[in-house]
Amino acid sequence: ETNQLLGYPADARLLIINADDFGMCHAANMAIFQALTEGIVCSTTLMVPCPWSPQAIAILRDNPDLSFGVHLTAIGDSLDYRWRPLLGGDQVPSLVDETGHFYVFDRMDEYFAQMDLDQLELEFRAQINAVFDAGLLPTHLDWHSLRINRKPELFDVMFRLAREYDLALRVRERPLIERVQRAGLPVNDYDFLDSYMLPTDGKLDAYSQLLRELPAGLSEWAVHPGVADAELLAIEPQGAAIRQADLDCMLSPTLRDIIAQEGIILLNYSALQDIWQNS
């Protein structure tokens, strides 16, 4: 169905490789920019509230051909490296913990139980508006670390914002994919791949096999390139190796060759956005 909407044959194998977490830290910014300009990554998504988002915004401004979306951010990953809502805790008190930062991943159930969705929408609007106010033109929305299957109403908020701002939307969970398809909108045909779910050892082989077995239709990989330097090792002692492996794989000639051999078509979200805007 998505192939038809995008103008491709039914048997075409389409793939979006999106680098999540642009703006999270310097190590992520450098790796993602390299993966976009030298590797097989097709687009990235920007974490507006994070400490290194000004640098990421400057990179996007200086490189207008780079395709990117907004990585809607309302949760942190650990207690060692935090971010706060753009609106401040006084405007969105249900989104912050006792320190004034977003709740962290390990407290997600507690967070969801008291989250005010109107406040979440206000914060997400502020993040999207900040991108447009910077003179940038995003293609789509996705989100950082929120487990939507635990609180499906989150999807309603993001879908509504995508429609209002004329942006495409990453979707996961089969019922939500089918809901978007019924609306006549192009969307990934399968739940996206999160690169954190792949083993770090043998990751190139895992990606190679995934490419060779890629089904017809639109797939998406959410990858997380990073340079495993002192900064990233301090922020994510366990995750640094995952991000470095992603960077190495995204730059690998092996994967580029397999994509060519298999006739896989790499896309970004701009093709989807065109239809979301006009439907």
C-alpha cells in the first residue's frame, strides 16, 4: 500500500535509515553528521531539549540538503545525563520529577500514571515550533524512548501534531500502522528496527542479513551512531559500544554493496511528507 502511494512497484524493497538522537551530545552529533554525509544513513531526528541541540541545529542550517525530523523528547535515559522541558517545570509540572528534569526511563510507569497529556502536547508544540523558529524545515516526527504501547493516547497527540504541522510520522505497533494506512497515508509497513535490540558483537553481519532478508514494502531502521569517546563513555558506559558499532556499520562499504546488489531503495521522509501534506 505504501509502495503504491509512493509510486513504486509492489515488490520494491524500500528502506529509511534514520539516525536518532541528533543533539543529544557532541559524540552523537559528529557521528550522525558523518553517517549522513559519508554513510548510508538517509535522515536524522533532532532532540531539541538536549544540551548539544544548538550545534545540531547549526549543522542542519549549514547543510540544508540533510533530511531531518523532530525527535519529540519527554523522557530521559539515565540519572547521569539529564534534560528539561523547553517550557520549564512550572508550565508542565506533570512532565518533571522532583529535580525539575524529565522523568527517566526506569520510572516510566510512574511517569505515565500522572502525565497530563495537555501538558505533553504543549511541550511537543514548543519543540516543533523551536525548529521552525530556527529557520529549519523538518520532514517528520518521531519520539525518544517513550513506550507507546503502555500509553496509546500518546500516539493520538503525535498523530494530531503531525497532521497540523504537515509532517509525516514514524509509527510502530501493528494496530497503529493499520490505522494510518486506513487513513490513506504512507507509513512504514512493519514495526521499525531499533538498533539497540541488535547484538554489538557481529553487528555488521546482523545488518547484512537484515538487508538480504528485507521484505517488499517500506521498512525503517532507527540507528544510533556515536563516537565512543570520553564524553559518550561517561554518558552511556554500556551504550557507547552500541553507538560506535552503529557508526562503523553505517560507514561500511559492505552494507552499501549489499544495498546495491539487492536493489534496495533508500529513502528519507520527504517523499512521505509530500503525501501527508496533501491528504
